Amino acid sequence: MISNVRKKEVTAKRFPFYVVKRMDFPKWKYWLIRGGGIILAFLVAGFTCAMLKPGSFGIFFKELIRGCFDFSDISTLIDLLTTFSIILLISIVITPAFKMKFWNIGAEGQILVGALVAAGIAKFASRDIPNIVVLLMCMIAAQAASTIWAAIPAIFKAFFNTNETLFTLMLNYIATLLSSMMISIWIKSGSQSFGMLTHGVFPKIMGSSSFLVIIFAVVIFIGMFFYINKGKHGYELSIIGESVDTARYVGINIRYVTIRSMLVAGVLFGTIGFFIVCGVNRSFSPTIVGGEGFTGVLISWLGHFDPLQIALFAFLQSIMKQGTTTVATAVNISSTQFSAICTGIFFFIIIACEFFSSYKIKMHHENKEVQQ
């Protein structure tokens, strides 16, 4: 058998470096690395645009700003705030479960199920029913459906200790297939989309039906900030996340907190699905959430489950997503693919910065010099 010393020597020959966790790393250095990563992410996205369309590096930043902050066109700002509101809502709603280390990867499916039910009611509700009543029916039904969908993995985790990551992930696929099946039943033409809904939708204000979504995002953000940081429930989530044994010792009912947290998330995810269908898109398809449920997971983690940091990264991601769509149109490349590439670059670089702000790479010869 090879001794531990021999194993270390073999490892050192293969890898001349090793990774060490940083201790007492100053906060200003941490944010300096993060800030540098954010700037680098936008620069790399600009260089990517220049590689696809030579000479477009300057155009990239010009159109990026115009696509997000064109004050001469109020619809541009409303679109940015709507995009920001949706991703902020998803990221902030998923955070309480993450605080207690319940890894809910099912936001995509939980929103989709609520959106499906809301769309079904909006499409088939009688025209004799007032629009406001149909909206209330859509919202309540969406909340109920999403709450049930979120409660399933919570109950199995609480009573049978199942793996919530795999459970919630698989429910996303079931939700997508369920949506496709229901559309095929409801839409006889074979289309995978409802088309534009005309009943059970928000009225337009200044040409947009997204104002209530933006207001809802502000209210939920403020509420979640106090819920996570100031309330008793937030304290319980933190204790469970740090140590399950400690939580039991101080008398916290872990099963109850797990189920309660997911029920709250289900209600809010259902409301998000309702707003997407009846306010933002005024339509429904199995891809209506657009992968934002998974993006919310990334943003919540990058924000260290802190609402203020989550809001920062949600806003930056919204700028990258909307701005690069405008850039792609200006330089005549595929807007969907280019926006996805730039968003991927953004997250890749920010995650790399998280690594370098939490760990440092040391060479083995440095350790030998210290020992001498």
C-alpha cells in the first residue's frame, strides 16, 4: 500500500499546484474581483460580437445601451423592467428553500404548471364573465396548481427523505410534457401555441400590459427582503441550512418548515406564471418560461441568497439578455443564439470569479520554501 506521504509526492509530480480556501478575505477585494469579472464579461461579449461580425466591437456597446436605456422610447425601458422583474421574482422566490439547503431546481415546472392552468381558463372562460373576474379565476387557479406541484417534492422530502434535486428536476420535464399534451387536446390545428389571448388579460397602460408585473416584483422583493433577513421564518431557514442537528436541538420542526417554505414558493410561482400568461406574453406555449427557472437558480446562488446581491445580478443579466438581442438585430446575426451565447459568457466569467474570490491557487514549491 502507498503511504499518505507517497501519495502526496505522486500528486505533486502530476499537479504542480493545489487549491486552498481563502481565509479572512477582505470584502473590498472580493467585490473588486467581482466587479472586474462583470466588466470582463461585457468585454468578452463585445469581442465575441466582433469575431462574428468584424468591426462591430463599438457597435456592440452602442446598441447594448440603446437596447436597454433608450429614454426616447419608453417601451424599451418597460421591456427592460419587465425582463428584470420576471428574473428577479424567480430568483428571490427560490431563495428561501436554498437558504435551508432544500435544492429546489423545479421553478421552471412550477411556474409552467401555473401558467398552463391560467391559460386554459383565460382561453375557455365565457365572454359573458367580466375580464376582472376571469383574471381572478386565472390567478387563484394558477396559485393552486403551482402550490400542489411544489408541495409534492416537499412532502416526499419531509417524510421519506427523497433527493429533492432530482425530484424537482424531473417534475420540470413532466410539466413540459403535460403542457404539450394539453395544448394538443385544446388546439386541434396541431399548433403548439395558444395564439394571442383576448379575454382574461391585463389591460394595456401606455401600450404595455406589464406594469402590474413590475409593481408585483417590487412588493415581493421588499417582502422577501424582510422575510429572509428580519423575520422568524428567515431565522429558521438559516439555522436549518447551517445545521439540521442544531435546528432540532432548538426545537425547529424541520418537516413543517420544509413544507411551509415550498407552499409559499408554490403560491408565488403560480402568481408569476399567471402574470407571464395574462400580462407579459398574453399567450401560452410549453417554452413560455424560457429557461428562466434555471437562470433564477444561478442568480440566487451567485447572490449568496442575499436579496440585494440577487437584485444586482438579475439586473445585469437582464441588461445582457435584452441588450444583446438589440445588438444582434443591428449587426444582422441570430438574436436568440447570440443572446444565449452572451448570457452564457456572463455567467461563466462570474462563476469563475466566485472561485478565485473564495479559493487561491498555490504552487507546491511555495509550501516547501515555507517549511525550510
